[in-house]
Amino acid sequence: MGFDIGAESEKLKALADVVRTLRDAGGKVFDSSPMYGRAEAVLGDLLAAAPDPERTFIATKVWTRGRQAGIAQMERSFALLRVKRIDLMQVHNLLDWETHLGTLRRWKQDGRIRYLGVTHYTASAYDELEAVMRKETLDFVQLNYSLDDRAAERKLLPLAADRGIAILVNVPFGGGGLLRRLSSRPLPDWAGEIGCTSWAQILLKFVLAEPAVTCVIPGTGNPAHMADNCRAGSGTLPDPALRKRIIAEWDASR
């Protein structure tokens, strides 16, 4: 959503730096949605201007009701993102998912998309999300998971692992509130053991160390934040014992 800016915005250079920073660090996943205002158009322009624009993994979503409305919206996404194939198309917040998955299965067979999936961002939708995961053959599920929001551990993450579904994690900072609460605290002694120099890196490594998680997508429009986030993608991840310790220390501090 940080990419929802005007075409002439002074923030455009900062977003170009965000894209460059991620790609220079070896990252390539960009997740967008028609829900995010002009984000798809801005991302499409930035990637088209970047070196080696095909070295990306573009994920976006369909977020409307009805087959024809969904097709029209997704065709617009192709145009705005300036691509002939989208790596991952997701049904946003499970809206009319049965209708759209039918379209996406055909498009996957035709090579228009590589992968299909569904998304949600709140634990209140987990019962429905679980039912869809059990009923449908999905490549990806995007869901919320963070140190202070671990409900997905109970059923959804084990189910994804069992069914071979890749997991994209949104709101890894607890919607921002978790990171704000921790930012005033000193880093724990063990942070250096896993190569962390910020709370953001600790929170991202905590998520990435969950075996069922494939990728984490912390949204940002700030190049410095992107650089800090990218450092979580290298070095040592917390082992199971340290993850339990992190959880215990967090739970004890609440």
C-alpha cells in the first residue's frame, strides 16, 4: 500500500530506491492488489524502468464479485503491471473465491499465471480459509502471522505443510503495533547470535524460521526500512529452541 502514490509524486524516487534495494539484496517478490489504489500502476512503471525487469516474482490479487468482473479486473492488472504473465494471482480476502478459482485454473493451464492462491489477513477468517485449503488444490495461501499473532500455528501452517501449499506471510510486524511496542526496548543478548541488529530483523527471522513459511512480505515505502528488512534474509535463523525462548520472553513481557 506504500506504492499508492500519484504519478508525479516526490515519493517516486524513494519507491524506486525501495525496488532497487530489495533486488540488490536478492529479493524479487512484489505483492500488490487492485485494493491498493495506484500501487499496481506505480509498481509496473518502476519495474519496467529497472534493470533486468523480468528478474521478479509478481503477485497480485482479484478483489471483486462475479466471473466477468473478475476477469476484467485481472486483465487490468496485467496492463498496469506491464506483464504478459503474472507469477501468482490470489483471490483477495476469499471474496467470491469459488468463481475466481475456476478462472485461475484455466489461466494457469494456458500459461497466463504460474501459480494461484487465496489470501486473508485476520484470524476471524481461519475457519473458512481452512475449509478452502482442504477442498481446493492451491499453490499459495497468504495469511497473517507474527510473534504476537500466532493463531495460524494451530491448524493452518501444519495443514499447508501437509498439502504442499506455499505460505506468504503478511503483517509480520503485527500490523505495525508490535514493532512500535518493541522499538523502545534494548535488543536481547541473543540477537547477535542470529545476526540481528534491529527488532524488525528479529521479528522477520522469527517468521522465516517457521518451517511452513515460504516468504514474508513486510510492506514499506521507505528505502532505509527495506534495507533493514533485507538483512533478515541472510545469516542464521532462530532454531526451534530459540523460537520457543523468543515466544516465552514475549509472552512474559505482555
